[in-house]
Amino acid sequence: MGKLYVIGIGPGGLDHITVKALKAIEESNIIVGYTKYVAMIKPLIEGKEIFKTGMRGEEERCREALRLSKDNTVALISTGDSGIYGMAGLILELKKDENIEIIPGITASSAAGSVVGAPLMHDNCNISLSDLMTPYEDIKKRVKLAAEGDFVISLYNPRSKGRPHYLKECIEIIKEYRDLNTPIAVVRNALRDEESYNLFKLGEFDENVVDMLSIVIIGNSKSYIKDGKFVTPRGYSI
Amino acid sequence: MGKLYVIGIGPGGLDHITVKALKAIEESNIIVGYTKYVAMIKPLIEGKEIFKTGMRGEEERCREALRLSKDNTVALISTGDSGIYGMAGLILELKKDENIEIIPGITASSAAGSVVGAPLMHDNCNISLSDLMTPYEDIKKRVKLAAEGDFVISLYNPRSKGRPHYLKECIEIIKEYRDLNTPIAVVRNALRDEESYNLFKLGEFDENVVDMLSIVIIGNSKSYIKDGKFVTPRGYSI
């Protein structure tokens, strides 16, 4: 009987993969993934059979990975954590009696946070602004409640051509609950090639620096910038 | 000049550390951390100088790590992600001109999620029930708003002797917004020695299986159990 590893490779730089993920990739004879993610781990998969699909090929990729895993050891690759907006959910939804192991990785908000300091040190949430599978009204409601609850907010998929105004509208919602001096970070390509970031105050946020490869992190009521680093205090009296 | 690495070692099992964290530990001549966490990486630190403190020694540990890093390469160890309820925030709050690099790790909710399936596949939040540094009223408010927003909720530090009733009260708050069939997972020692877990329906939750080493994950309105696995659908039409 074969095996299917559902692997989160972390942010994309080869150094931020876990030992467990490396071992599972090495053990696999077939690699399945979105073309761009497979390219990120190219040095690890030479000589292996590769099944790639483009964007929005998620279901095809998962069905193929499940099929192939009956007689092979297969690694299905997601960036970040396979269990957070990754492929682990769809695999479990589609699975029948295949042998599956889910291997977590560092999710994008953790990676982005480490680049700009320690913004996620207190209660925090991840919200995707993609409306492909979630009504925009639900997304806005979550942003509002997260802002009201003083969560540090990480926005995944913050901007795309089909919905350029969502990010701006969500930031406007957050402004109703947070001081205009609250720090916001925009981190592009965190912990992989071409990493870059911007830090803003909420009142001066410029959404034009944000693309689909970015994570946007909005601080809570106690977050601040110190020496160019974004810090959310845990609450120690120092 | 020395260097301070602020490292998240992930859940504790040596396989779930990143390559980058391993390299930084290897490069360091001094290891600083809570006694229990230092023990988890014992095979990696033989022959190195070690500075350990007990629970609630966080500030002492951080000050010592900063002091030692002036003339040494120091690894300050947190479990999970150093940037989520870890030591990265306190280090940045206390730092002066030390040379610091923050290395993220797999946070406890990601680790726990992978053990029981794919509960975190949609918008999700992390809330600590520890009231050492956060008023309980603020914690309850966050739980309420997260429940109202249909976030998947991961509870860190869910239970301790000093506040045995908090978890039960927070679950009661969540019941006001979620169906009683909503899955809840309690995962103890995720991805390390003595791992175990329980799955419940919200209406049948038993908080007695929860200890401080547990993470409690409450599904959203669409989460379900399939073949013993906790799945939150991302929303694909399959």
C-alpha cells in the first residue's frame, strides 16, 4: 500500500522547511503541487516524478495525489502550513481509504511576523480576503469582529485584480476600532527570494504596495514600532 | 560582536524543527531557555553552555540572553513559534543595540491541528486563556466575538489550577453561537512524546481531559468529523 504525505513546506525558502517535511519529500517518489510551489523546492526533488497544475487546479491536484498514492509514496506540496488555507482539508474531504499523513509547516503569518519583529505576540487571527469560496459580507463581518475584539489581524490573499477595493474597505472597518497610529506591516515574499516589507501607521496605510504574495498584519491596541521593529507586548511589566 | 537567535523549535519533537533553527542552535555556543524546553532539544546541545530558568522566569531569561549575546552566539529557545506567545516580543521590548534574529517555528495550533485532521482550513484565531497578563473580561470578550465571527478557535493555555472554571465558561459562551454538534478537539503534547487527543461534540465537551499542555480547537459552523478526522472545509464544491 502506498502513502500520501500532505506537506506544508513553510514560506518557501529551503531553510524554513522542517526536518519531517524534508524526510517525507525524500521518501516520496512522486511530487504533486502547484507549479510555482514545486519550483521552490526544485533542489530537493531531482529525479522524482512530478505532477504539476496551475492556479485553481486544487481539486485536480488532490484527486491525482490520492489516486497515485494507492501504489506510490506521494508528497503533495503546499506553501505555509498544509492545514491553514492549504491542501490538507480538501484531501480529507475527498479521501476514501488512502493512507494519509499531514505534516504541518510554518504558516505565512508566522513567517511574515518574524520578518518585521514580533507582531503576533498576543491573541491573533488569520483572515483570507479571497471571496472565491467565502461571501464578501462574511469576510467583512469577520474583520469587524476581529477589530472589535482587539485581535492582531493577519490578512491572507489581501489583494487581487478582481477585488482591488476589498483591502481598502477592510482597513476602513478596522479604523473604526483602532487608533490611527496602530502599526500595519505589509510583507511580500516573507523568508524567501525577493523578500521585502513596508511598515505603516493605520492612518497612513497605502494599499498600493500590497499584492497577492503579501501578508498584511494589523497590530492590536498596544502594538508599537521600536527601532524599526513591530512589537505587540505580551503584557510583562518591565 | 555577538548574536542572539530567538528560536521557535516548534511543538517539541525534534523532527518538526526547521533547518534554519537547527543551524542557529548548532552555531550558538550558549543555549538559554525554560528548563523543560531545553530538555526537549537535549541531543542538539551537548557540550554547549546552558542557562535555564523555571516557569515565570521569562524576563530573567531574556535579560540574560541579551547580556550574553554581546560576546557570544546565543540561542534563546521557545516552543512553538517564538513570535506567538513566545519570547520574541519580550526580547524586542528589552533590547538596546544587540544583534537579534527571530526564527519562527510551527505554532501549537498548527501542530495540534495536524494531529486531528485539518480543523484550521478557514479563518481562525488563537486565544490564550491565561489571565496572568490579560484581564479575564478581555479574554471572554474575545472568545465571544470570535464565536460570533464563526472563526475556528484555538485556545492556548486552556486550563490551570488557578482558574479551573475559565475553560468551561468560555465553552458556554461559544455554545451561544455554534451548533452543539460542532467538533472540538483536545490535543495534548501534539507532535512530541506522549501525544494524545480527544474529539468531542460541543454539546458533550468534557473539560476534565484538558491540562496546560493541551490545545483546544473549536470548529466553525461548517466543520465536521469524517472517519475520525476533524475537517473544516475550505469551500470547494466537490
